[in-house]
Amino acid sequence: DVKVTQSSRYLVKRTGEKVFLECVQDMDHENMFWYRQDPGLGLRLIYFSYDVKMKEKGDIPEGYSVSREKKERFSLILESASTNQTSMYLCASSDRVGEKLFFGSGTQLSVL
Amino acid sequence: DAKTTQPPSMDCAEGRAANLPCNHSTISGNEYVYWYRQIHSQGPQYIIHGLKNNETNEMASLIITEDRKSSTLILPHATLRDTAVYYCIVIYTGGFKTIFGAGTRLFVKA
């Protein structure tokens, strides 16, 4: 089975800090995604990547950046964390475009 | 990507079949119907998908109407562990943006 691993299950950061969320997949998938999930708003796509060093904005990219230097790793970066970025962050990967997504367990980020 | 409409919540007795409906009346010919579920505090998990034929796997069955405007996910013998939020999504094979709606919260009761 595909394994998508997120580096932290829970994270607490202070306003203004730079935050790195790491995601690693072990099945050589081309595509990787970052979503955030908030009560009442469902899952919203932040960024996705379809190849190494390639990235595309999702629906809510403001305040975030991403890095994909290696195929298996996709990082989400909060340059200056704010309280409204407190959320559950979910990483996913897929083999081909439009095919099923495999999700990690999520990182619950709290920004104080 | 086509939008979907699902009931916000449903109940099901343990051991009975759970039938979860989804409306996707604006689906286009190259869009697939996917179902995922999310158990509390975990990432969504893929269940099944289909284009126009009915599909079955070890987890569930997917029934798609002939006009493809709606579908039903069937969990044949629901257990307490099937309590989760179930998402119905349509996506075309060239699409990156898998859009998750609010889903249906299924409560399986003993």
C-alpha cells in the first residue's frame, strides 16, 4: 500500500514564525498535493505539484509556498504564520492526474 | 469539475446496508465519480470509483444511474467502524483539482 507520511501530527507555533510542514510518499507518485481542512469549509486545495520543481496554485495559496526538490518529498511553508492559518493540513499523492488520492494522517497546526 | 450534492447526515443500524446518495447532475462525459471517507482525525481514504458501470470492491459497491446524474455508495453490512464522513467527488481524468464538498456524516448505531 502507498504510504504518505507527514512529519508531525501536532504542531504549535507562534505568530510570525516560519513553519515547515513536510510530506513524504513512498510510491514514486508524480503528483503531490497540500490541502487544509477547516470545520464547515471542507478540504481546500492550497498547492499541488506534478513533477520535481514544478508547482501550481490551488484555490487558497495566499500566505503559503511550497517546495519539491525530490520526487518523494513535498514541503508546505508558512513564511510568517498567522492565527488564521490554524488548521488541519493534509498531504496527498497520486500516480496519474485525476486518479485516486492517497492521504497522510494530517498535521494539526495551532498558531498562537 | 462538476459539483456534487449529498445529504449532510444519515443513520444506519449495525449490520444493515448503508446507502449513501450523491447527486451530480452537471457531470460531463469524461468525469469519474469517486468516493472517499474520512474517519475522525485521519486523512480521507479512497473507497471506490466509476465512470458509468456499476463497480464493486472489498469495501463497497457503487451504483451509477444510466444518465450518470446520480450515484449511490453501498456499504453492504455496516459496522460501527464505518462511522465517518463520506465524500462524493467527480473529477475528469485530466484534472488536478479534486474538490471535496461537505460530505455525508454517516452514523452507524448498535
